[in-house]
Amino acid sequence: MPELPEVESLRGFLEQRLTGLRIARVLPLSISVLKTYDPPLSAVEGAVVTAVGRYGKWLGIGAGGLHLVFHLARAGWLRWYDELPAAPPRPGKGPSALRIALASGAGFDLTEAGTTKRLAVHLVPDPAEVPAIARLGPDPLAEGFDRDAFAAVLAGESRRIKGALRDQSLIAGIGNAYSDEILHAARMSPYKQVRQLDEDETTRLYEALRTTLGEAVARARSVAAAGLKAEKKSGLRVHGRTGEPCPVCGDTIREVSFSDSSLQYCPTCQTGGRPLADRRMSRLLK
């Protein structure tokens, strides 16, 4: 799933290529992609793009007083064309879910792999009218999001820190991959309870969050949309690297699996050398 650094890079990529250009056509290609119907997609056709914004993991294109807002979900992506193919796309065929054609001849498709369709597109007067955006917590790279603001967000939380970092209503933009990376940089167990954090640990976690995300944004900034997935993977230290040596201490990176996801961590760096219980495997061994 694209997270804050990749979505921020896509925002910059689209901003450079869309601002000041006219939208010729918005064509939905999947029956599930469009989540709003009023105003219709035709309302933005003919309008000039004035801005491209990011809201956590959401992107929004402003044109004609409206905002075409979309979330790429787990398997979604953006395919850019300097010149769109001459043949129109066929609805329901292939991974393309929605096409935006510009009057210049360029454009892009929103694509989604797999059979589970979660990619979402809204056309609204204000991005805040999208319920998921209205519920977003603060952006972790915002100028005003300092250590005290971070501590205030976590105040009263009683769950594990891994889950808190991924909760979009607490902090916008962090998903499974970067929460693993932040916790590794902070030398902290993903199972640690938020209420157990002392002042020094809160500071360490905040600094790891800002550094990890900031460095990832910097790496992705100049990468074209087609190369962002590979760039993200190459920059990860623990996430998706089960069985590999930790780049800090050399211990073997381990994994805990869940029903639809997994987390990776280094026992030496994060859990005092102790492996975390993998409850799914524990059930299988009973």
C-alpha cells in the first residue's frame, strides 16, 4: 500500500504535470471505483487543474471549484502517460479503474490489481466532505507537529504502539511498512503498550517517526511514479525482509503474521533478543 512518502511523491509528480492544464475526460472503468454521484464526473471535465493536494494517504486534484479525491488502497497505483493510447480503455478489462485524460493528450490511469477492489474515488466541493479525510489525525510531517503534539495524540491510548501508529484518526499517512521502520529506528517493540511509554521513549519514538518519514520523502521526491514501488522497497530496513540480517546488528529479522498482514522486527534491536509470539502459528501448532 502506498503510504505518506510515496503519496507525497505522487502529489509532487502530478502537481508538475497537471497544474494549469485542462481536464478533457474522466472515465470510470470499474463499477466499484466511484463513491459519489453528485456532482457527476462530467462536472469537472473542461476545468483547469489549479492544485494537487495530499491528505494522509489520499490525493486530491482541484479543478473548477471541485476536488477529485482518491485513495489507492492496498493494491492501487497510478500509471502516467505522456500521450494516452489511441484506443480507449475497455471497462471491466484489466487493472485500470479510472482514466483522466487531459486536453494536451497526456493523462493517467488509476489501476488496481487483484480481485478485492478497494480503490476509492470521490468528486466533492471540499475534500473534508469525504468521511475518511474528515476523520484524519494530524500530518506527522507538518511544521506544527512537534514532540508535545505527538505526546498529546498518544495520551490516553491503551493499545500497542504498532496499532496506534497505523490509526489514521491519530496520525495520518503511516501504514504497515513505515510503522515497522519507525519502531525499528526507535529500538522499540511493536507490542509495547502506548501507556507504558516514558518521557524519553516518547521523545525517541517521535524523533524516529520524523526522521524515518522525512528521509523516505526525500528519497522518493525525484522518483517518477513508475519507480516508486521499487524505491520504497529498497529503502526499507526491516519491513518485508523476514529472514535477512538486520542492517544495524546483524540479527535475523523475524515476522509476526496476522489474518491479512504481517509485521517485521529485529529481536536484538527491539525486543531484548526475545522473539515475539506469532499467535497464528501458535494456533496451528496446537
